[in-house]
Amino acid sequence: MKKIGILNSDISRVISELGHTDTIVICDSGLPIPAHVKRIDLALKQGVPRFMDCLATVLQEMQVEEAIIALEMEEKSPALKEEMTSVLEGVTLHEISHEEFKILTHDAKAIIRTGEFTPYANVILQAGVIF
């Protein structure tokens, strides 16, 4: 049994296989997931697990250089956006329309679906390098 870090084998594997500029998505329970992208479904029930719990855990193991969110998050979920940007301190943040966001998910290595019911609780994380 793994002693530390992410215990979910699918998430751990995806992070370990990322190269520079590869992306993963952490999303709410409503984001459409393209059929060809690996789905890691963690959703148990409304609100479980929370988007922020998943994001904070992934950030402990993944080197992130850029993040992308939907512009609509500012209006629909400002408190979550503030919480998210605080844990992404030092990461370049880009804001695009939700429609553009959904298009970019087609290139992700994996999408981690949470039980979050907060609108636009979605982020694309782009892998950086540690050297």
C-alpha cells in the first residue's frame, strides 16, 4: 500500500506520466467529458468530494506552470474563484469562455470528475517541469 501522496492509482499514474505542457482537468459534476479522454470519476454524491479538496491534493504532486478557467467563474462562483486562485499562487492563470474551455478538454490526458455542484468549478492544469 502506498504510504504518502495521492492514493488513487489512476490519478497517481496520470500525474507520473505527464510531460511538459501536458494537461489534466479537474471538474465539477456537470462538465461534459469527451469519450476519448480518460475519465477518473471520484463523484460520490452532491459535494463529495469537493473540487478544492481534489485541486489541493493534485497540486501537492503535480508541477503546474499554467492554469485555465472559464471567464464565467468570476460572475457565477466568485468565492470559489478566490479560494482557487489562492492555492494556485505563482501559477499563470488564463481565463477563457466556457465554450473555449470545453474545446480544450479534448486534448487533456485525463479529466478528474468531482462531486462539486458549484457552477464553473473547473480548471485545466498544464504541467511544468521541476528543473
